[in-house]
Amino acid sequence: MHPFHLAFPVTDLDATRHFYVEKLGCEPGRESVGHWFDFSLFGHQMSAHLRTDSTGTAVSTGAVDGDSVPIPHFGVILDPASFDALAERLAADADTDWILRPKRRLVGQPGEQGTMFVRDPSGNGLEFKSFADRASIFAS
């Protein structure tokens, strides 16, 4: 696997750091105080950049298997044990901003998966998935 890098806009660096490091358990990395900070999202390099203007991409939604999901969104595919542990940690936190609570999708079909969506403090949508069979990630 090759780690990806994603830079994304946030409105509050302290709240963002708390969410990703304290709530999700991400490892913090480099930073430019007051401007951006890096962290590892399950081995992928993420860069949260403070955006002080009010422009940006409007969030819309799309339908996936009968659920409304935010577009754009990003996330990580986890092994089943890590997915379940993260779901339990998020469910135990009353401040979790759920978009879609953990559920199974495509049960009995190619690509069967666990999925859940949350929002970070800046409103960015995150999806976490888990496939019982990683070989079915791109199955149709």
C-alpha cells in the first residue's frame, strides 16, 4: 500500500486537532502554528489547513444504497477489528456528529461492507469502511 496525502480546509485548528488526535486517535505530525498541521490517518498523511475566508466547495449529498451521504467526503478502509473499535469509541462520545451510524451495506453481495459517516468540527464528511474480504473492495 502507498500512503496518500490529502490537504483539506478547516475553520478551527484547535477543534480539528482535538477531533483527529483525541477522538479518532490519529498520530500528530509537523505543523506551522496557526496555519496548518499534519497527522497520520491510519498511515495516510493528512494536512488540515486553516481557511479564514468564506469561499469553498459547497457540500451536497448523494444517494448510496438508500442513504444520503455528503459529497465530497474522505475516509479510510479499516480491518473489521479496527472498524468495530473506532465505532465503539465514537458511539461512546456524546459529541460525535453522526451522519450515518455504523451499519452493514450490500449484505450477501459483492462488496459487502461495514460503513459509518461522521463530520469533523469544520463539517468535513468522513467515511470509515470495513470489508470482511479485502479482495472485494472493487467488486461489482
